[in-house]
Amino acid sequence: MVQAPGFIRGINPKSQIENPQAPAFIRGVNLKSQIENLKSIDLSPNLAKFCIMSILRFIVIGLTYIGLGLGYLPGLRMNRASIAIVGSSLLMALGVLDLKEAWSAIDYKTLIFLFSMMAISANLACSGFFQLAIDTVMRFTRNPFSLLIVVTLGSGILSAFFLNDTVALILTPLILGLTQALNLNPLPYLLALAGATNLGSVATLSGNPQNILIGSFSGISYLDFAKALTPIALVSLLIQIGLLWWLYPEVRSTKPCLIPTPLRYRVFQPLLTKSLLITGGLLVAFLIGVPLSEATLVAAGLLFITRRIKPDRILNKIDWDLLVMFSGLFVVTQGVEKLGILDLFTGLVGTPLSILGVTALLSNLVSNVPAVLLLQHLVPDPDTKTWLLLASVSTLAGNLTLLGSVANLIVAEAVAKLDYHLSFWEHLRFGLPLTVLTLAVAYFWIY
């Protein structure tokens, strides 16, 4: 028989009820009637409702992250943007958070920075800047190996200052056309483009969306971030050149056998001059410490003042899907945090090495932007080194698989249109060693 606690044993309920010294909440209580009242309460409907709601919430969150990882949901015409919006709206419908909480969860500074960088990149693209830049460096190539170096370093440097997905989208058809004209296997050069746009974007806060997020959350200045991670980007680009040289013997040739073929493109000189001047001023603003979102918004606003270019041409190049996806993800992540799901994984990110592993895994399961949004809530009291590790690992891990980054998918789709097949395993043969080596470089450089 289990004994009652000491403060209960020996107490006569009846005497306590009638005792004037007993607490007020005991005196005059009819225990028998209270017990009968408790028996009459039917808790089963409330319990069933709670269980059903909890299951539905977890299903919504699970399907949302599966869809974000795949880029679609089987049987439905949904992309990442619509998946994020549906997921956030269903979490509100299920009572996880209300509209005010959802609105406050959205980081407007990140959205402003992202929109403004897209507008700046769109102006440069319309002016012919990217085509001019790649054509200029191509003039120095005379053999397959030098072409590999130019593609890797050129796209990597461009991706450090402009959004990497934009660089991949613009340069992919140029690289394809060039390799076809020279009768070269396009696969190693397109892999170089996809890998370099990820590797180069590590260097700065403006290189990719996850770096923009981390800059907003951490408060690290543009210059401090670049000083810390530019060496990682440069070493990683060199590693990629060596790896492709090893995997594809046809790129090893250094015999002068290539005839430079002029690329066909149009340069809009007034817009090019204006865009370069404003972009140069923006980089100076970054270096002297002007807040990133304010500086980029002013620069984008100045570029919209024009008599020659219709605003629709610029606005149509803005990746609105990405902005919508970010907004939905902010809300979904807030819902995940409010439900306490992240508390279950706190023990998995106790050390820098475990943070590296979890970040790399999540970046390939749910994509790098959702991974960073989750981890910024999960990692306890992140310092500057932790933020730098998150930025570098979430980006470098995008090279692991074909589905790891948007740049990889852009290249894969372009290759398929020319009847080439870039399989998952073909990319993994390149991506796995590249990711392992570059993550090791990042870890030992930061720590």
C-alpha cells in the first residue's frame, strides 16, 4: 500500500472543513459534492480535440518541409512559394499563431535587402553587364584547362557580389553556347559554373539569400563578413578546379587549340554606366558600414529613375516567388518554435562540429534557407563564429547533391534541353568530395 504524503496523513477532512484555523479554500467545502462534480466532467471530447489538432499541426509542418525540400508536392501543382504560404496559413487556421504574430514574424529588413539586390542585378542584366564580363574573360582562354579556370573564377567572383542564382541563370546559356561552338563536353564546365556560384557566394553578405538572412540576424558588418569568409571561398574555388581536373581528363589539355568565339549580346551603354556607378557606390556604402537594407533600397530606388527602360522589364526579373517563400517561411518557422518542436533538437547543436553536421544535413533535406531559419532559433546564444559557420556550411553544403541548390537545378535543366543527361549520381561524384573538402576548410579556418 502506498503511503500518502506527510502533509496529508493523519488529517481528518471533516475536522479541517469545520476548523476555523483551516485555510479559506478548505473551510466549508463539501468534499462529497466536489468529488461528484469531478466525476461528472467528461474530459474525452477535449482530449480528442487536442490530439487531433496536434496531429494536424505536425502533419502540416512535416508536409511543408518535405515540399520545400523537393520543390513540389506529388500530385499537386505547387512550388516552394505556394507551399510556404499554404503551410503558414494552415498553421494560423489550426490556432498555432494569429495574424498579428504571423506578421511580426516576418523580417522586413531581409525582404527589403533581397528585393533591392534583385532589382540591382536585373538592371545589370538588362544592360548586358554579365555577358560583357564573361566575354571579356573568355578572350584570355586558349585551351580547355584555361577555360575551366575562367569559368570557375569568373562565375565565383560575380556570385560574391550578386545573387548566385541570378549569375547561374544568366551564364548557363552562355557557357552552353560556347562549349557547343568549341565542340567540348559541356558537363565539366557547367558543373564548374554551378559549383562556383555556390562557392563564390560564400564570401559576402550579398552573395546568396541565406547570407542575407544571417546578416540581418547577426548584425555582422559587410566588411567583417567578407574578411572572414573570402579566404574560404578562394580556397574552395581552387579545390573545385583540381577536382574537375581529376574527374574529367578532357579538361586537362593546355595545348592552344581554342579559337575565341565572340559571344552575341547587346550592351545598353547608358544603363550599364548608370548601373555600374550606383553599384560601385553601394559597395562603398557596405564597406563604410551603412545598414545593408537601407543602402540597397536607396540604390535600387535610384536605378528605377529612368527615361529609357520600362519598369516592367526590371520588375519582371524580380524573383517574386523567392520573396513570397521567405515571407511564408518566417511564419512557418515561428510556428515551429511556438510549438516547442525545436526544443527536442537542442542537444544536437551543442558543439561547432555538431552544428556543422546538422546544418549540412538540413540544407540538403529542406534547402539552405529553411535550414538557416530553423537553426537561428535552435542554436543557443550564437556568437560571430557560429554565425559564420552557419553561413559557410549552409552554402557549401548546397554542392553535395543535385537538389542541394537552385543553381544546380538551373544547370541540370539547361543540360537536359541539349539532350545531355546530368544524373543525380554524376553530380554526386563531383559534389560529395567537393563538399567534404570545402566544409573541412571552412571549419578549420573559422575555428
